[in-house]
Amino acid sequence: MYQKHRIKSIVIISFLLLFSVVSTYLIYNNFAKQREKDIDTGKMEVIFHGQEGNKIDMVKFNPVTDSVGLSSTEYNFTVKNNTDNSVTYKIILEENQEKIAKHDCSSKTIPLELLKLSFRKDHETAKALILSEYENNVLIEDTLEANSEEDYSIRLWAVNSNFLVDRDSHFHAIIKVVEEGE
């Protein structure tokens, strides 16, 4: 009787231990995949540190002041040059045409004149401009030295204005890192 009870206890404990190890592994793996999205551009590697990856989605037109906008969701990413040569690149914010087509929402897109973008490189002071002020949607054009990296952050918000815009208007964009010559 004692032996049977002991075997039953060992089987239950083994099952619980196996279950907890497998569950922990699966949960860790799921969150690790959601945290960082890695994109290889050729010579460089771009790591997006949020589960949204390189996509920015504003699903409601909700105008706010700059102080509130500067505390909104931050999109962080790192650009790494893993080569032995310097690389010139651009960071571009362009509309996500695929998502706009999928949701058939081109008529509900927030005008660029009503969006403000704060862009910060490493620990420099953030630069905030109306999105339409960035020429060809280029946020920065820079050169990354051999075997180095730069951290960037972007915040995007709708500005207070007198424009009449439907509250259901939205904006879908993609952050792209384009190497020179591409």
C-alpha cells in the first residue's frame, strides 16, 4: 500500500515538474519573440524592441498637446553595422500601404499636417516636427561607423488643431532603414 502511494506521488510530482518546465519555456519563448523583431537590411541589422516591430498604428484620431505626445508610446530600435566598413543609411517613415489596402481605409487616413513626430538618436535631445515637414519622409540620413550601433526612438501623436477630422481616422506607417545604394 505504501509503495503504491509513493509511486503515485512520484508520478504526480514528475508530471507537475515537467509541466512547469515546458510552460516556462513556452512563455519565455513567446515573450522573447514579441519583444524584439530583427530585420537584416544587408550590411546592417535593425532590431525593433517592441512587439509591434517596425509598424506604427494610430487607430483613433485623438489630438493631444505636445507634453502628452512626448509621453506617448515610444517605438525603440537599434541599427547595427556588423561590417568592417562604414555604412550610410536613411531612416524613413512611410505609410503602410499593405495595411491601408487590407483595411480599405485610404479615405480615413490622418493628414500628415496633423501628426507630430518626435525623433531621438541615442541620448541626444529629441527633435519634434510636424510629419509633413520631413522631406520625403526621411527622418535622418546618417553614417554608421564599422562595428558600431545607434539607438533610436520615435513617438507619434495627433496635434491639437482647428481641422475637422473624423475621430475614426487613423494612420498606419512602417519604419524603414535603407542603406545607401538601395
